Amino acid sequence: MERMEGTLNGKPVLVIGGGMAGMTAALEAAEAGCSVVLVEKSPFLGGRVARTHQYFPKLCPPLCGLEINFKRIKNNARITVLTQAQVTEISGTPGDYKATVRVSPRFVTDACTLCGACAEACPAERSDDFNYGLSKTRAAYLPHVMAFPARYAIDRAACKDGCTACRDACVYGAVNLDEKPETRTVEAAAVVAASGWAPYDAAKIDNLGFGRFANVVTNVLMERLAAPGGPTAGKILRPSDSKAPAAVAFVQCAGSREENHLPYCSAVCCSASLKQATYVRALYPEAKISMFYIDIRTPGRLEDFYQKAAADTGVALIKGKVAKVEEDPATKDLLVTAEDVQSGRKVTERVSLLVLATGIVPQTDGLPKGFNLDEFGFVANVEGKAGLYGAGCVRRPEEVSATVQDATGAALKALQCVVRSAHHG
Amino acid sequence: MDKKIGVYLCSGCGIGDALDMEKLAKVARSEYKVPSCQVHPYLCGAEGLALIRKDMEEQGVNALVIGACSPRVKTEAFAFDAKMVFDRVNLREHVAWCHKPKDEDTQMLAEDYLRMGIVKAQKAEPLEPVAEEVSKTILVVGGGVAGITAALESAAAGYEVVLVEKQAQLGGFVASLRQGYPQAPPYVGLTPEGMAEKIQEVLYHPKIKVYTSARIKETSGQPGMFDVTLEAGGTDVKTRVGAIVMATGWKPYDPSKLAHLGYGLSPDVITNVEFERMAAEGPVKRPSDGRPAESVLFIQCAGSRDKDHLPYCSSVCCMATLKQAALIHERNADAKVFVVYKDMRTPGQYERFYRQVQDHPLTFMTKGEVQAVEAGPKGGLKVSVNNTLLGEEVAIAADLVVLAAGMVPNAADGEAIRALEDAKIKAVKGDTENQRAEAAKKAEELKAHEGTEILNLTYRQGPDLPALRYGFPDSHFVCFPYETRRTAIYATGCVRAPMDASHAREDAAGAAMKAIQSVELASVGQAVHPRAGDMSFPSFALQRCTQCKRCTEECPFGTLDEDEKGTPKPNPYRCRRCGICMGACPERIISFKNYSVDMIATMIKAVEVPPEEDEKPRVLVFMCENDAYPALDIAGLNRVQYDPNVRVIPLRCLGSMNIVWIADALSGGVDGVMLVGCKYGDDYQCHFVRGSELANRRLENVKETLQRLQLESERIEVHQLAINEYGKLPGMIDSFMDKIREMGPNPYKGF
């Protein structure tokens, strides 16, 4: 395929965050002619979706769309990708911003060929954050099999003192252990904040047992357990004994729609849990599923997905809030007590794995000053205020297609600033 | 300009350890006598790249074959002139990393891949993009909230806009609302929608030309050059536009179908839309006698989430009802408001407003199922509800019942309209009585589509976007929600999916962006998503066309029109460059400069088929380059071994597979053929919508070929593979090879 070159007059668009929203904003702007600087804090693009096994409602792999997007980036000379980078400050006015970008060393240059000799030679291990710490990689590592940029990285914090095994092993001279952090200034006509979300810290929800009981996991972790590249090679085994679960319960609104935790609805967890129920049922047709919910929220055509999942006789949907979770110390099974509000009865279920549908928390910690935040911490776009835009889950909890839609709109807002800056500048 | 091929082989990353590089280079030098062939230990490094550039400058090399890693990596390093003949031979992920080093079979594999790469370069021609004068004007169809936003946002980016609205006034439904629910921080209280200002802005915008009381009579042409005839105020207006945003909105679900919820029983049962009209005009009252409504009961999902009515959720009705509850209390704090729902759906920050309304002491909400709406005492209504949270059936008296009726898209199903037309013709002109009767029956089934046209495209495949489900021309792709099957035509707002005004505004900005992008790409002769930037396009050797119409029917994007005889009329700007037409053509007359039936057939011929006694079977694997091919790369990255007797040929889409290749391969002694494409069916993953499905369908015809050749049908296998099933792919290949060995060699070997 051909590389897109040549750009519109005017300054570039700066996109903060290389997940689905950020990648989309960058690509859509670039394919309309803008030059773009895409800044991502981790060593790879793809964010949360790269860690997701399948999308609802199609049960298709996110890696498929990521492959297309990576290809679009590779073929587009208008996009500059900076990984392990953070925008620390923005100054200026719409059409004429200056951003300070701090780039941390990867210790592997673009001379890397992916041959893997560094990881083979590496004597140290690190916890694999891609798998939420459920597995380990070498300190010289490829973030995941489809990582883009397709380059190894070195986690210096995990290295043994004075070790240069990776550098010695690399015949291409791609390892540079002396790399230093650097600070760059990027000019931009507009900035799109697409820094995404983090799962709510489930340990803050006392009664649900996360962090205390081994077999209480979160929905994001469940995605890794189901993924072929995950810590259980896609088998969904429970953490305490690596056994297949006989019964799995989902606790909806784990933290969401609660004044003491997240007062808003995280919007995607209902569909996500229904989807994860299908993961379990496909792998273990005997496994029983129960899902405790307040309201099932599957808007639009997602209703079809809900009806299909609910039609499965192995899936019980119980309207009620979970009051208590206990662990059977002998089996490490969990006893989940809830009130079934429709029958008015108190129910206690024994399950082998409990999945908390933890909510979406906007990731605004790393954002430079200048963006408006709402009372929940989401970036709020203000009508008529140009230049700085939020897109995707940093702006509102939303599913992938809504994120892409939002980011495409944000790309247009940015394009307008580029066009205006070209006229004035 | 004569083609001068240079072959550059990398021996790095273990390639040199696995292969005899000199022997490999000999294939290029001796067999094909390429003008330049060089081996370098680190081809993607500065020195290696300099070597290539030097040959280009000094030797005049103008066609490159790079034998190194997968084309999916080091793309930037090997990015030369985008128009030149260029091929990457995957010696690393598909050879060195997944097959036994220094092995005869591994070497043969590499040599075959190199042969295929060289003949491909021999057959390919440099690209000459078609860049014609294009219009960059955006046509927006529909002047409601989505259309107005699309128009203003496009204009703000500097583009001319033509806005067409069928009503006399702009603004659509949202303009008729007295107040909206809060869609921005702090997410409490009622807020105006602000449509009046936006309408003024559109009307006075120098870049926006507005036609009201207007409709589209005809849209012909292609992206960048759509010729649109509008009928506005009784006269025809012709205009040329580059892209189209379809924002035709929604209509309320027909309430006459809601008799089971009391509609029609009493004037005091109204829909949510009727409630808005009442609230905009004055106090909330009982239509029957004009007395104030002291108690109002809302029935949620009236028609929505109901398999007998609208199976989908209309998404906005929960928030709309909460707003209407707030409106009631704003005017009459003592009114009782009841809401009977299935699930309250107030996603994201909207939860805040839900709490606010719910906290009003006279708002009563319950999950429940409405059993009956009946006349109650004193002219009121009685609503019976069971399965409530109170556990028992309850009867609630209300002055007014509001049905939260759902949204139906104002769309037209282009494919269905075309099918209706075809059926109507066939009902008269069919060959047999039976055919005529069948066609008449079909025409009757499709009657509802009669006269529903909106865009009136002159496309062979129908006058409007094809519907996906429930009448929505929505994209099926999670990652690419703006993907439509008609290039440069984007649906937005409630015609695409049920959504509220706030989401419609965002959606419209996104659709405007896609429209802008499509005209910008058209202006330089490049394809849009998913092959954005592709400068190749199909050409048709029409003198050999037999008017079989396969290409015009199978193109998922309606690219090709037809003349009266059925000869295809290409529209390169509508084309997405998938090559499905090329795969469909039995006469092999469709080709791209860098992708053709002849090219792949030559690649197949370039594979050396060892004689039977060597016991080296040969199997061809046609793979979708978007999903299956990367999956095989990952198998290589994970150093998973599989049978080296396969030869992989990547295709733009499995749908571009022409069955002549299979016949060629089998008659040339290849022992088996495997096809690996994307999943198809309702949840298809094919980036070109129907490619993998069409390829599968074409295989039916191959069976005849096999019979003719007296070969076992098991020599061909077709698989659906998702990209994350990379762990399965080597096993799939190995078990097919086992089957082939069991069947024994193809008897045509050596012929």
C-alpha cells in the first residue's frame, strides 16, 4: 500500500493517548490531510482494547481492527508516534499551542528488528502489566505479539545491576542502555485528549472481597483470562488453583451508580458481562452463570445481544444488589449473598469464580492543565470553546464504537483549528 | 519506461542461519536473470537501505523485490516511491522462523516464495493514480439536529455545503422541544436545546446553501463527482457534490400498533412525542376534557424491546421520560408521576439526572409489565402492572398515560427497493408461469419499500444505502462505525442508530469528518478505508466481457453500474480496491496494475512442483492479508513450526480469489488448496463485508472442475479464521497436509 504524504498547511494536531480513541482521532485527522503527533504513555498503542479478548456484540477480536489501524498508521507519513511519552504542559491559544512532551527511554531504538535476541539473553523478569500482573516477561520484552510499534522495550527497573546482556546480544545495535529521558516541544493547532480510562479500584469496595479472596477477579482481568495471549492461554482458569470454574457470578455496578464510589453509570459493563458470560459458556458448557444487576443497560441494537445471552438457560439474571461475599476457606469457593428484589428473597449462591464488573474511571492524571473537567473527573467539551477537546472514555464512559464516533468528531474539531491556523498563520 | 528489477535479500534475524543465501540468490540471478540481486545481513539498516537506493540511482532499478521480514514490519524503512513496483517476500516470519533451518524443504519454500515475488514484480506495472477534478462540496440530506450540525461543522472546516430538508422549516424534532434534558455538566435541571440559534447560523452561513421543502430526484455519478438533481419549491436544481451525509432522522413508532397499551382507547393515552407537543403549547392536561393532569403514568419501551414491534432499544426514551417527569413537576409540584419500566437506561453521567428526578417525592418508579390500560372511574385511566418490585399486581389510577414510543429510522433500503423493481419486472416478463408467480409473490412481500427512496442513487444495486438490520443502514463494524457500503455516503444521527440530540451532534461531526476525508482522498485518486491511500484501481478489458453481471452484482460497495446489455460501467471513485470483482469474473478481464488474475496465476506457475517420487506434496494457501496472514506472522513470531510444503499467497480479500487459480494449480500438479478467510455470517468480520462469504460460494463451482479432473473434493478446504486464532493456524495447515498425504499425490503431476 502507498504511504500518504504531503500535508495541509497549518500546524499539526496533537493527540494525547494511543488507545482506540486516540488512534482514531490521529488517523481520521491524518487521512484528511493533517499532520499529527500521537503521544502514548505506554510502549505500545492500542490501550485497553488491545487487552480485550473480544468485542460485544459480534464477539470479534479487537486485534483485527487494531491490525487495520496499525496498517493505516504505517502507511501514513503524516503521523508521528511517540511512545512512553507524556504531555506535561500546554501553552498558547487555539491554532497556536506549544506542548511540552517528556519522552522516557525505551532503551531500544528503531533499529530493532523484532528478532528477540535481547529477551532470550535477558536474565531478569518483570511483572507483565499487559496481563495485569498475572504473568511475567523478561526485562527485555515485547509488550504483546501484535505490539505496535513493533519493537522490544527494556524495563530498566527490573534489570539486574550492571547487566548488559541485552545490549551484548543485539547484533543490530538497537539496544542503547544509555538512553536518557528527553523533553520535546511540539507545536499544535489543536489538542485532543484521549487518555482513556482505568478500571475502578475494586479493593475499595469492601464487601465484594477483591484483594482478599483469590477467586474474586475484575472484568478487565477476565478479558486477559479469556484471551489466547493471556496468562491462561485463553482457558479462563480460576486464580487459586488453575481449575476450570463450575459456576461464575458477575456483580454488576461494582462501584458504579454508587454515591460513595462512582456516582455515574459506566455504560459498558452490562454488555461486557453478558459477553464474558458467553466466554465461559463457550469454554465450559456445564458452567452456570449468575449475574446480579440493578438495570440491564444494552441500548440500541445491543438489545439483540442481551436477548441472545439471556435466552441461554445456563445464565441466570438476578435483579438485586450483592450484600456480602464470603470465601469457603477449604475450596476457595465464594458465597455470594444478595437480595433478589423481584422475589423479595435473600439468595446465597456458591460460585467458583466471581467477576466484578468494575467501572470506568477517566484517566486525567497525566493530562496537562487546560482541559475542563466535570464533577466526576471526565473531560467536558465546552460548546464554542475551541482548541482543546476530549474524546472517548476520558470524556464519558462509552463502548468502542461510540468512542470511535466521538474521536472522529473530535478529529474534525481539530481539523477546523488546523485550517484556521493556516489561514491566519 | 522499461522495468528493471532489483532483488534484495536479507540474511539477518536468523534468515541466513536457516537458508543458503547464495543458492537463494541464484534463483534471482540465474533463473530470472534479474539485473541486480544482492544479499545483505541487515537490509533494513542504514547500509542495507543505502545499497538499494544506490542501485535505484546508479543502475536505474525501478522495481523492487525485498526478501526479508514480513511486509507488516519495517514498513517505514522500506517505504520508497509509493507508485513503483514493489514486493516484499516474507522469508522471516513465514520461512526462517517456523521451519527447520538448513533443511532442503525450508530452502525450497524460500526459493518458491522468491520466484513468486519476482514474477509478481514482472507482471506488475507502476501505479498511475487517477486524479480528476473533484467537487469538495458536502451534501447534507436532512435539516434536523444531525444535519444542521454536519452542515455547520463541515462549513467551519472550510467546505461548501448544500443542505436539503424536506420540510418547510429546518430544525426537525429537536427544534420542536420546549426543553431538553441536561447533556452537559452539571447534568441536572432542564436546558434549552438551542436549535433556534443554530438554524439562524445555518441560514446565514456564506458556505451553506439551504433548500427547504426539497427532495432529491436523482443522484448519479461517484464520490467527488456526484451529480444531484434537487426538486425545491417546484423547480429542479442541479448541483455537483463530492460526498453525502445522510441525516434523515427518525419517526415515532406508529402508535396505532400500541392498542394493547391503551392507545386509541381514550384521548388521554398519548405518546411521548404528543406529550412534547402539548408541553410546548401549554399546561399538561387531559386531552379528553382539558382538565389538568394530576397524575401521569409513563409506560416505557412502548413498542421497543418487543419482538412483536421494535426488537431494539430506542435508547433515548428513559431520559426523555425523566425530562417529561421533570417538566410536569416544574409546572405542578403536586402532580404524581409514575414510571413503569423494564430497565432504566441512563448511561454515563446521565445517571445524575435520573437521581434528581427519582428524588422528587411524587415520582414513583417501578420495574414491571403493563397488563392492561383501561378506563377507570371518573373519566380517568386504570393501569394494571405485574411483576413489579412490590411483588404483586398493582392497579394505578392516572389522568394521563404517556407511551414512551420508540424511534424508527427515516431510511430507505436500497437493496430491497432494487429487489422489488426486479421482482415487478420479472412478474411480467418471467420465462415461465412459475417464475412469474414467484416474482409476483416477492414483489408483494417487498411492497412496503415502494416509493421510499431518499437519495435516488442511479446505482445498479439500488437507489439508497442498503439496510443492515431493522431498517438502520448502520455500520456493522465495532471499530469502524462509519463504514458504509456506498463510498462517500455516510449515515448519521437517528437514521443510523437511535440516539439523543447530544450524541447526534457528535455523530454528525464524525460523519462530516468522513465526508471531508473522502473528498480529500478522491481529489488525489486514493481509496478510502480500509485501504486508505491505495492508488490502484481496477480496469476492465470490456471487449472480452460476456455480460454475466457477476461483478456488478457481487461488488459489496455498488461500484459498478450496467448498460442495457449488462456490461459493467466502472466508477473508480466508488471502488474500495478489494478485488472482489476480479475474483468474480469468469473471463478474467478485471485487473489492477499491481494485482491481477494473471499475476497470481503466474505466481502459482512459478511454484516448483517436484515429481511424485520425491514425495514432496505441494499445497497452496490463499490467505486474507488482513487477518489470516498476520495470524501466520504471529505463529512465526512465536516460532511455531508447521509443514514446509505449503505455499502461502496473500490476497487483498479472500473474495478476490478467482477460481481459475484453483483449476490452474490442480491441473499443474499442486496437491491441495486451502483458503483461509475471515468469519462470515451475521457477525461477519470481513473488512469488505461479503468477500469471504462470496469466496466460499464460488467454491461450489470448483466442484465441477474437480469432477472434470476426476479429483477428490477434499483437496480443497476453506477455513474461517479470526486474527487472534493464530494458535490454531499451524495445526490447521498440518492437519490438511496430513489429509493430502493420505490421499496421495495429485495424478496430474508432471503433465
